[in-house]
Amino acid sequence: MVRIQEIQEIPLLGKFHNEICFKLVSLIKHQYENLITDGIRGVLFYGVPGNGKTTTAYKIVEKVFAEYGMGEQWQEHMIFTDCGDLAHYRYGETEQKIKDVFKRGYEKSKKIAPVIYIFDDADGLFITRSWGIKLEAWYLGHLNVFFHQIDNLNTAKEFIILTTNRVDLIDAAIRDRLYEIEFPEPSLGVKVELMRYKAQKLKINEDVQKDMEADLATNKSIKSLRDVENFVLMRYLDEIWRSGWNK
């Protein structure tokens, strides 16, 4: 999982991520400033792992509050939840945890607004009921609680972002309530931009960076932003070890 301190260091890369961020910041501000209490409740970010879904969600929160001169306090306006942490084997425990998340957000919204909920890796909890009767009996309770909480959001003060790597596993009733946005494989230009950003931070020399750029253009296995980061780290290690052996 991406840590908050890492998010603050990484710029949004590429036209797609910046457009999504700009559009959702504009939407959240519009509903807040115009007291739209029954507007768009939230979005569902989906796509393969490592393509910036969680990073973009964090950046949306940061940019919303930068607009109001509260950029340094942006984390106070966010309720982040790893959906895996909500799951509990005891009947009723998961439902209560979900209610507690929204209760914290509601209390915050009375003092600071808007509040943005981020539910990360939603497929770990809100799996579709079409998988069969055994799953339905286990999931139905907390799915109903979650639907109820979404339906009762005050969209002037609250907004929800779900992320998932497996949109096919998300229950249809959740998908029906949220605006879906797919995160596709980044373009070569975006991959190169991230590679150079990371390589410069690691002080990899320019000649090596040119070789890495050529590798990115031909290596079909590097599909996500996370793949690019791992590619840079492996090359970083190679350069350190090679220079050590040559001494």
C-alpha cells in the first residue's frame, strides 16, 4: 500500500491522472459551495494494480483543501479505510465498523467540510452477491449497511472514493450508486516521465537513464506505474553493484 508521505512526494503524472483530479476537485468544490445535498455521492476507481488509483485519491483530497488555503491540513479532511481491515468473522462486527467510519466522517463534516472517504481495495469486502448463496449469507448484512450509508450521504459535505483492482467482483448495487472511472495502462510518455523522476531522485546518471528509456519502449512486461518504479529500483541496484565490483 502507498504511504501518505510517499504520496506527497510523487507528482501526478500524465494527462489522464491530472484530468481526473481536476474534474473531481471541481465537482467536490461545486457541491460544497452550492450546498448540493443530493448530488454525486462518489466514484469507483478501477483498473490493474499499480496505476495510480490510490495516489490519485490522495491527491484529490490534497488539492481540494489547497484551494481553501488548508493544504497542510488536508489529511484531517480524509477518512481512509483499507477494506480488508473492516472484515470480521463475527456477525455484526463488520457492519458496526462500517457505521463507525461514516460516523467519524459525519462528525468531522460538522466542523470541517467537505469530508472525503477513501475505501481502498473494495473488492476485499464488497464482493458481488452473484457469487452464490454462501457468499450472500455472509455479505448481505454489511452490504446493506454500506448501501444505506451511501444513500444517506450529504453530498454538500461528504464524498466517497472506492478503489479496486477487480471491478468484476464489486457488487452491482455499489457500482450503480457510484460513478465509475477506469485507470488504463499509462502511455510510454508517462512511464518515461516517472522513470526519469525516480532515477533523478536516486542520482542515476543521464547515460543510464537514456538506456532505461530505450528499455521501457521495448519491454512489454512493464505495464503499470508500479512496474516502472520496480524497474528503476532494480537498475539502481545493478548500477551500485556494478560500480562496486569495478573498484
